[in-house]
Amino acid sequence: MDIEKRCNWVTDNPLYIDYHDNEWGIPVYDDKKLFECLTLEGAQAGLSWYIVLKKREDYRKAFEQFNIEMIAEYDSVKIEELVQNKGIIRHRGKIESVVANAKAFIEIQKEFGSFSSYIWSYVNNEPQINHWEDIGKVPKNTPLSDKISKDLKKRGFKFVGTTIVYSFLQAVGIMNDHIKDCKCSSNMTKSM
């Protein structure tokens, strides 16, 4: 496929192409996958997405394949072990946020039945499909991401600023921001 037929943030790097074509913007309803996406978006803060994509498998190994219940039980010894893990981004605050977020995530599951029910309720369970002409028109945050960020923070989540939340919403298909001439813009019928 022509790179011009994809969103213009996609380089010719196979990691970017695979992520863009097979994940980004496709609706996700599985709680474990939602937690993984939220974790990776928080890890990316201030860094390039390519760094996170390269380390993704190491994140899965380091965080028990994103087993939320196990992560919620991590103690200071485990956190220290993760800070020393060269396979992931060794930022103590980001690592500690994964543990805090797992605990808060479980509370949302208890309250709403699933995190998926909680997060998708913000859009009445319908992906919001945008029709941007080019990536320069796509916002970094919106009133919706502001609202979700504020609520997540109130519930004890960390590294969930409005820009991170908007990136998360894009990643999990709540916001479909594929540009109009992208090969994926009209192919959003599948879900994960």
C-alpha cells in the first residue's frame, strides 16, 4: 500500500504500519486490552510512540501480560525491580502509575461491571468517526478528553492528562481520527 494512503503520521517503519493498519482506531471492548492501551499511552508521555511500540512486548512480559489483579498487588520491591528493567521505560512515576491505575481500574470494574462499560458510556457505545482532511486538524484534546481525564484523576488514576486520554481514545477506537483519504478511514467495522 502507498504510504500516502495512510494517515500522514505513519512512516514506512513496519511497526508503525502494522499498528496503524491493524489497531489504531479499531474499537476495543476487552478490559485487559483497554488497560494495556492506557498503560502504553501513559508510558509514551513526552516520548515518541515508536519507542513504546518497540518496547511493547517487554511491557507485556514485565506486567504479567497486563493481568490487572496481579499488577494491583505489586509492592515496592516489585516496583524497584521494574525500575531496573531495561526492556521498559524506567521512569519510576510512570511505573508506579501502572500499579495505581490497576487498583483504580478494578474499582471501576466493580462499579460499572467493566471498564469497557465505563469508558464507552461517554460516547453512548458508538465510535465517534471524524473526517479530518489532514492530521494537522486533529486536536490534541477535546472537551470529552478533558471530562474523562478529570474523572479518571478523581478516581485515583495517574498519567491520564487530557492529551494522554485523547490519544487513548484514538487508540481504542472511541475516536476514529483516520484522515479522510486514509485506507483505514472507512474500514472500522471490526473490533477488538
